[in-house]
Amino acid sequence: MRTKLACTIGPASASRDSIISIMREGCWIFRINMSHGSLELWSKWAADVRHAGEILGCETVLIADLKGPSVRIVGLSKSKHLTAGEKFQIVMKGVNDGETPSVDNSGFFKTVAVGDTVVTDDGRGLMEVVDCEGDRVHVRALTETTISSGKSLVVRGKEPPISDYLNYNLEQISTAISIGVDFLGLSYVRNREDIESVRHHLNRLGQRIGLISKVETPLAVENVNGIAEVSDAVLVARGDLGMHFNLERVPILQKKILEASARAGRPAVVATQLLGSMMSDPIPSRSEIVDIMNCVEYGVDVLMLTGETAIGRYPVEAVAWLRRVVETYESNPSVSRQSLEGSLMDRFALGVVELAEVLGAKIGVYTKAGNVARRLSRYKPKCSIFAGTGDPHTIKMLMLLWGVTPIKVGEWDYGEGLNVLMTKLTEMKLAGPGDTLILTYGLADEPVHIIKIVKVG
């Protein structure tokens, strides 16, 4: 598959057998949501993912999704069903009685005001604030809904107050580092400075961890271009977008975020409710199939399952259905290549892609940081891209790129790296007699650049 699959580890998929079954369906990217669970649990899941990868002989990617300044419902002994018009209270954690919903973030009470709309359950539950008194808010349900512990709570049009993004997330960043993750999912980023503060912190610690910025709030949407430019990947967080914005706006917001990612040359991830019906049903809905198809045809790099694999009844089946739809529709993404032309390196990458397509060739690139592979990937070529590198961190970065197959080839100079890559491709039967290979490397790395056209004998 050219489109990469990702899933969220949770109680439904946390057994080693389930993880192996998910990998056999073509999913090697795993997300841990640090809004739920404990260090002990996350460490076990991370170790199980790595062990399953060793058993199957494949690379895996581990993402830790930081909680960020989110507001979540806690303290309910059981889910609470509400009818439209019903009034109830929301209180601060620690003062509830097990029957009254409480929240885990005091900033909620500093933000909310009478007349505000409070949203939960990925936009399905709407409430109007009718009174505020200290750490107690009185609301009236606008829609029939069910609220339960662990669900996010958003004040529409407002964002959680936070003065220092890095300091707010320091503890969870340290925890994520301790379990050996490859990427951090940065929740509730507002601007490029938030991402840069985390990047500088990781650099000071000597940690090479990728940063995936989740675009999920009005400020993030407003600043999406700058966010994309300084991120390693951008995630369209449709769940929270559907809480901060009216649901009918989510498709156009998704398009805006994907376009920003493409312009910046960063891989794009789409998450939330790709197969939401499979939380309880073994077969997806027709509209979900169409949604996935549209994402694939747009050239989304990574499709990520969340609740479907974390707490759904059919986690492995959900991954299998995602793979099935992706394989059916990913042959020809609709990408305007001219709109992506920019620097000399961008035009060089486009030239390599068009040359390979004219010759019916496969592309082999030797890369140290993965930049040329990233540029090749965003043009969504019809041919295969094989990226050789000796850098373990670069391997993980390459695994998020549409159409790119990373190959471990060791550390070499660029010329020798191409020769070793070609040998590896033939040994792995990724290129065989009669195949044409276009072999190259990053344009900015050498004063004299070489593009090899090789006919495999």
C-alpha cells in the first residue's frame, strides 16, 4: 500500500496477538493516547508493539499523543443519558458525588460563561450554559446525548487558557521519552512557536523525536501554514474540529489543513470516525467507505483509526476494512503538481518523478535526513519510491510518507549508498530483471549531482 495505516492502542487491541494481527493487515504505525491510562500501561503497550515488530521482522512507529490542555469529563460511575431540555450541573474534579459530571481542568471554569455552548462526544452532544457559580456550571442539554467519563468537553469558540505550551506538557513529554516513542502528537497547538518550543527542548536533551501537530482548534486553523512548516507531520483532528466548529464546516477545514501540509511538504494524517460504526458493528457503513475513498484519492499520507481499535468491538476487522478500501482506490490520487512547485529542490524532485513515469521506472533514493524522499512523495507518483538510509530516526520519518518504502542500507557516502541500495533492492526482490531504476540522492548535498538510469539485468 502507498497510503499508510495507523491505529490507536487501547484495551480492545492491547494483547500481543491483536497487535500482531493488526500488523499482518499492513498497519505498522501505533498511537498511544496519553489522555487515558498510566505509565505502566503505556510502557507495556510500547514494549508489546516493538516485540510484535521483532516477531514479524518489520519496523514499527510509535506515537505518544500528549493530553495537552484538554478538558475531560471524569467522576461518573456510569454513563449519563440526557434528553433535550434536561438541566444538570458540571463541577470541578473532587467535589462530585459519582452521579454529577466533573472535569479535570480548572481552566474550564475560567473560560465558560452564561450563554456559551458546551460540546462533547465529537460534536454530538450540545449544551447551553445557563448559570455559573465558581467551580459549578449549570447547563441545559440542547440535544439528546450520552456523556461519560473520559470524553472531551469544549466551550465552542473558546480555547483552554495556557501561557507556556512547553511547560504545560513537560511531564508528559518526559514520560513519552521514557517509553521510547518515535513521535509526539502535539495536542492543542496554537502557532508555530508552540512546536518550536518542544523541538528546542528535545534538541537540548539530545532526543530525536518527530513532532506531529494536531490541528483541532480555531487558532490552529488560523495559523495552520506556520504550524505545517515547522512540524514533521500534520494531523487533521476531526473529532475536536467537530466540537470547536459546526460539523458542516469540518470537510472544508480538512481540505484547508491538507493543502497547507502539501504546500509545506509535510505528510498529512487524517483521524477520527473513519470507521466509527465499527465501534459496535462488524461491517462499516457506505458513507464511511466513501469518506475513506475521498481521503485516499486526495493523497492523504496516513489514515488513523482511533476509538475503532482502542475500545471498539472489532479492532482487527476495522484495520482490515481500512486496508481493503485503501487498496481499492489508491491507484491515482488527484494532486495538482504545479501548485507544489517551489524551490530548486522541489522542481528537481518533480523532474525525477516525471522521468520515472515516462520510463516506467522505479525510483531509488539514498537519503540521510529523508528530505528528498519527502519531496518525491508529495507529488504522488505512479511509480514506487524506495528510500535507503542508515539513520534509524530517518527510517521512522520515511514510514509516514505516502508511497515510500524505507530500506536500511547503512551509512555510506552518496555514491556508494546508491550502489548498496540497488543491491538491496535486487536481493529483496523489489526490483528484478527487466525493471528500470532511477537512482539519485538529495540535490543540495553534493556539488556535482548524479542521476542514474539502470536497467536491471
